[in-house]
Amino acid sequence: MNGLTGNDVIHQYLRHNKKFPHVLCPGCGHGIVLGTLIRSIHALSIPKDDIVVVAGIGCSGRLAVYVDFNTVHTTHGRALTFATGIKMANPKLKVIALMGDGDALSIGGNHLIHAARRNIGVTALVLNNSIYGMTGGQSSPATPEGATTMTNPYGQLDKAFDTVELARGAGANYVARGTVFHVKKLEKIMIEALGRPGFSLVEAITPCHTQYGRKNKFKTPVDMYQWLKKSAIDVERYEELADDKREGRLPIGVFFRRDRNGYEERYYAMKEALTGKGAKGGRK
Amino acid sequence: MAHQKKGKSTVTVYPDWCKGCGICAEFCPSKVFEIGEHGKATVVREKDCIHCGFCELHCPDFAIVVRDKSPVAEMEDTAPDKPGAKKGA
Amino acid sequence: MKPQELDRFEIRFSGLGGQGIITLGKIMGQGLALGHGYNVTQTQSYGPEARGGSSKCDLVISSGRISYPKAESLDLLVALSQEACNAYYPYLKPGGALVIETELVGQQPTNRFLGLPFTALARDKVGVAQAMNTVVLGALSFLLPFVQQAIMRKTLETVLPAKIRAVNVKAFNLGHRLAKKEWGDDAGEVWRVEEGFGDD
Amino acid sequence: MPRRKKRKEIFALGNEAVVEGALLAGCSFYGGYPITPSSEIMEIMAARLPMTGDGVFMQMEDEIASMGAIVGASLAGRKVMTATSGPGFSLMQENLGYAIMAEAPLVLVNVMRGGPSTGLPTSPAQADVQQARWGTHGDHPIIVLSASDVQECLDMTITAFNMAEKYRTPVILLLDEVTAHTREKIEVPNEGEFEVFSRTVPSMPPEWYKPYEETVRGVPPMPPLGAGYRFHVTGLTHDRNGFPTQRPEEIVELLERIHRKIDQFFYDIQLVDEVQTTDADVVVIAYGSVARSAELAVHQARLNGVRAGLLKLKTLFPYPRRHTEKILGHARTLVVPEMNMGQMSREVKRVNMGRASVRTINRVDGQIVTPSEILKVIMQG
């Protein structure tokens, strides 16, 4: 649309006064997710000023600092609460919450449930690397059963959280999963998520070689991408598989779509009904 | 289709940004890259590039740029800033 | 009419949860504060005791600034249950007045009390037992020399929703009338202060 | 000042007066979670805010989320508030620290109740005084205000908003159950009769704006999110541009500035009321509802021939040192009655440095300190 392609586009959205390369480990998928997010925003032609990226704490939380949007790096697990306040204060803003799996599902699990229940018009991006990376590789709620971590040296005893089912049950409008290997699909998902009303959740599977892979038989970052390539399967095809064939497969794609109005739309509609005044515009 | 593109692209790796993770070298269908002696991705077979875009999409560090050989006319910042937004609050 | 000078006149309404004690205190407080122009503080018991069980609501009324907002030494105790009467009678000032619900307070701690069967009156004469608190309000509007009946009735009308306004005005008037009849014209004379006589 | 227009009188709860004050001050966003004895604030906000201009009311899933939501809304340009009590106040500490670091103005009302833990939900206490000062982790400045009667609940809420906006900082308003649940006649000031301060917004082009720049007042201007000033907000120690830093000189600059912006304006921030202190031998230092007991006690002591006075603290932190110093020029005895085991008396003793005798009166039984208890100690001299 403006002559630029590929990473030339991405470079237009990076903060040039920040130090690159970024802090993330070699081969970390988080950079790929960030690139995908940028391309999605670019594809939708959303002005930079209208984007607010609200990040939590952890490796994913560090991404916000690199992009030239309004960026808010919040406290651990609370990104969605800040995002909710921002969206309600100014519904014109496009609010994106960037969280890790520990961030979104463990310490912030309650906020995730209630953001989905309200169906607040926020796009939640959960970067799932199955581990607490920044703090040194402790178990997260997304760590697979049997995996070895710093806090589960004898193997994880519980099952990993099913983010999709959680969001479905809580009332989100849109839930999808992608991986950093299947980037074009992930981009398609993100573009749809950003364009929809209500609460959208995109789970991006992004491997952590440093803290997770090395302890779980993935010798190099490349091994983890090979694993993604091998195990991911379109959700439609996954549904057709017999139960015994599903073992070890990772369904990706759009799990469901609903069209309920976002909380902010319902709130401002209520206000309008009460006061006869139109919904508040942007505060510019 | 892809073969028709062969030899029509330039591939640049910014070594300062490359961390040498090896994703590009591993997955490039035309084996354009190798990890060089300094642990960075190096373009070794540029003429084989089919401009599939995989390396650009999958480079976690935004360190690879693939461009058409035909000169790009304009390179100015065309990212969509909101018109008139820079006026202050 | 210039309101009578008051220096910390303390009232406690007490009884059972569900008798409308807090509402009674709030309306009386509002009438005295906004209608009569006094300074008034109203405090009440909160918590489990406020939901069933006992209930209590205090008013401090003063012409000047009220420092301590709670009642300590009561000029008037309104006890609408035996338990409340037992609990709070010791806080009544010497010379203070005790008003009781005669059917619910069988054992009076003193012979000097003013009583009416408020609940029965509300039920039988007004037809709504829940209007009992308004009967009390009417009676007190007669008893307390610094309360003007018309202002208090106006407050009552302002505060209540239209649906129950008429019935409560009836209860209010009944309380006022019966207090005058049963307690006598000079029942509240102890508190009447002639102009220029009070030490303010 | 001549009054142009008669003020509206209302017979209101302390908690109700807080809402009146907040709305007069321009509060347009409330995020909260119900908890006794603060819930009336939330309930009344729920009824009022949707009816006002751009007012937003949100019941959040817990107190952590409440703070997150109001900090977010503050960054988006709103004047924001939450209210809580005891356990909820503890949960709010995390994001309170964030607001201090990000310099997001907000007002947090804590209606104190007995503790620790669930404690005495329906009884008064003043046991969160030091938590208000030091509750969130790390070295931080904070403004803590209090109110002793219903009129002050309204007035001090306006003051809290003004200070929050003026100094870009969270302001805590500490009430106690007695003040919050007393109903009293108060006057609602008319527009123009009180100051309303709103945060300074940048007036330079966005590319010149440094969100955490050093300024004369120590308070950088603050644009709402989405106004064209794209910058980074973080709870990490950051440089003038808002980006995380670990450089010692930048860390020191930031921490010194956020302290200095409050410390240097002590004369504007430290508010007290003095009753007959000028010649007093015995001065009661009190705050919240206990200050009302103290006022009566001081009055009674004077009738009994003792030169007593009251220093009522409306600002608890930064502690009004200069007012106390002045009194220490002549007072023999300071009496500090509190509904806790002695939290404010620590501050008084710190300033006193052995000059006067400091007598404490402490109640932790869910009852207000009565005038007679205070009078007894005053009379002992």
C-alpha cells in the first residue's frame, strides 16, 4: 500500500531511539509475534496514535517498549485491568493487551476471565511459551504435563491450561490460536481479532528454547520450530481426528466467533438512554 | 510460479541485529543462508532466492530484508500517522 | 419562628431490626437539619446487628457546631423493644425522658416514662403495621418543643415515595394527636427554653 | 468572600459527601469493588456517574483490578477514583506503587476499619495510617489526607483531586467508619467557590515531548493516551523518555524528582486546623473522627481552667512538621488519641524529639476514643 514490504514495513513502526537487537534470546518467537502484530496493524491502516499496547510483566512485557505506539508496561498479570480502564475512558482507542502465559493465565487469570465475561473491546494477545522465561524457567499454568522446569524438576504434575476453553466459557467474542511458525495464518487471525468488536483473544504459541527447550529435549531453537511445524494442525482437521490421533497435536485456527457488543458499547448505549446524550467520542 | 522469481531479489541481513538463531538457514526453501563463522546469518546464495518471504516473517529480530531488484522509488516514512495528530493535546 | 437554642440535645432511637428505626432517625435528622436549621449528626449501628436483631440510631442536635458526633448522655431515649430499653436506659441523663412502645416494653425501668402502643396503633388505626415508626415520629414532633409539626410533616412528605406518602402522613398525624391527648400539653416542657434564658 | 448564591444544603453521609466532592472536582471515572464500610461511595457513584457528562462507573473483579482500571483511565486523561477498606486497601498497594512510578494522578479513599485481616468490618479504626504511608513497596512519596466530619469529606475529596492533579501523584484519603457513616448537614459549594485543578498537558510538538522530564515544579506535563504523544509508560525505573534504565544517575534523578515534587510544596500540601493552640500548655494532636472527640475534650478542659488546644491533622503525610514545631515552642504536653496501637504518635514523637511529654491514648476495640477519655488525660497535664 505504500511501496514497502516485508521488514521494511516493520522498521517504520520500531522506536529508533531504542537499542536493537531487542533483549530477547536468539530464536525467541516473541519477536515474530511482534512483527506479525505490526503487519496486522499496518494492514488495517490503524493510525499509530490510536493504538495502545498494554503489556504485562515477563518477556512478552518487554516487547511494548520497542514499538512506536502508545505503550503502557504495567504490573504482572494486570495488563487487562489497565486495558479495561483505558478502553472505557476512551473507546476510540484500539487497545491491545500483550501478555505471557504466566501473566494471563496464572496471576492474571481472574482478570482474563472477567475481561472475557464483560466482553470488553480489547484484543488480548497471549504469548504462550509454556514457561516463566524472564525469571529463569519456572513452571507456568501452560507448562505441559510431564515437562521439566526449575520448579518441577521431577516433571509437571498438572495439565496445562486450555486457554481456548477458558475464554469460551467466560464469554469472549473471538478466540483463535496460532504459532510463530505459521506466521501468515497468525497474521490472518490477528487482523480479524483487531477488527472485531468485543473481547478477542489470540493465543500465539511461541517457543522458549532457553528456558523450556533445553530442559525438554529441544537442543536448538530450530528444533522447537520443527516441533511446531510437525505438531500444529488446523482446528477443522483436528476436529475430524479420532481421539487417539489427537495426542501431541496442536490445533490452530479460529475456535469460535460471537457478535455480542463490547462492554464499552453497551455502557455508552446505556448512558445515552439515560441522559439522551450521544456516546462520548475520543478525547483528542 | 516461484521459480520465475528466482534471481530477482536482493537479500540483506543486518549483522548487528542478527542473533544467529538459525531459523532462516534451516527453513529457507532455497538454502540462501548459512550461519557464518561469527555466528550470524550470511547470504550465500542470493541468486536462488524466490522471494517467498519466509525469512522476513520468521526472523525474530527483523534483521533480514528481501527487496525486489528493481529500485524502490520512494522510501520515506509512509507509516500511517494520523493526519494532524501531532498538534498537541 | 426563631428556633429554640439547643446545646447538644441527644436522642437515641432503639429497638428491633425491621421496625424502621434508622429511617425514623434519618427523617427526623433531616427535618431538624434542613427544615429547622439545626446542626444535626446522625449515627447508627452497622453490621450483623443492623440486619435483624437489635437496631439503634442516634441524633445529636445543636444550634452550634457539633464536635463529638455520637450520643453519650441521652436527653431522650426512644425504646421500641424490651432489650433496647434495658440496654440503653443507663445512658439516659438525669431528667431525660424515656419514650416506650408499651406493648413491647413490659418491664419499665422507671415510673417516669411516656408510652403508646405504637405498633397496634399503626396496625389498627392506620392499617399498616410498618407505619409504626411514623407514628413515633408524629408523637415526638409533639413532645419535642423545638420541633415544628408542619416542617417535620413536610420533610416526611419529601423523603417518602409517593406510593406510601398518604398512609404515612395519616400515621404521623395520629401519633401527634395521641401524644397530645395521652401525654398532655406540658409533656415536653422540661426542654422548653425561653428566649434569652438559655446559656449559649 | 461575599457569597453570590446560597449554597445547597444536604443531610448526607460522609460516604455520600465524598461522592459529591469527587463529582465537583471533576471525577469522571470510578473503578471499584464493594467492601464495608466504604460501599456507599461505590453505590452512589454507580447511580450518579452514568448520568453525568462522560462519567464511567465500573465494578471490577477485585481491588487489584480496580486500581489497574483507574490507573489506565487516568493515563487516558480522566480524573479517577476508587474507594475501599481494610483488606481491599492491602490489595491495592501493588498498583498504587505503579501509579506513583508512572505519575498517574488518582484518588484512593480508604474507609478504615478494624484489623488485622478481616478484623472488624463494621467498626471504626485508624489502623491503616502507616500502611497508607508505607504500604506499597519501594521508597516512595505519598500524600495522605483525612477528614473528620461530613463537610470535610466533601472538601477534602476536592482537595485530594486537586493535589493528585497538581502533583501527578496518587492521593489517599483516609476516613474511618464513624466519619463515613455519620449523617450531617453540609453545604455543597457552588461552582466558582472552590478551586478545581486539572493536570498540565504538554504544549510542545510531540517529537519534543519528554514524558518524565525535569521541570521547575518537578511535575512534567501529561497528555492523555491517543493525543499524538506516543510514549512509553512503565513501572520500571525509567529515564526522561520513559524507557527503562539501570544507569545510576538516571535512577537517582527520577527518584529524587518524584520525592522533591511533593516535599518542596509542603506549605501547600500540609493542612491542619488549629483550635486554641496559640497559648496552649496541652495540645491534642488528632485526626479523623477522633479529632471531634478531642475538640469537645479541649472545650471542656478550657472550662475547667486548663489551657488546652487541638491540632487537627487534615494532612497526615507528609507529616505537618512545621505546625507541630510551632506548638512545641510552648506546649508542655502533647496528647495523641488514636483508634490504633499508636501509629500517628510515632510521627509526633519523631518531630518532638523529647521536647514535650507525649501521651498516647489508644483504642483498638472498635470504639471511638471518647471525649471523656481525652479530657482525663488532658487534666492530668
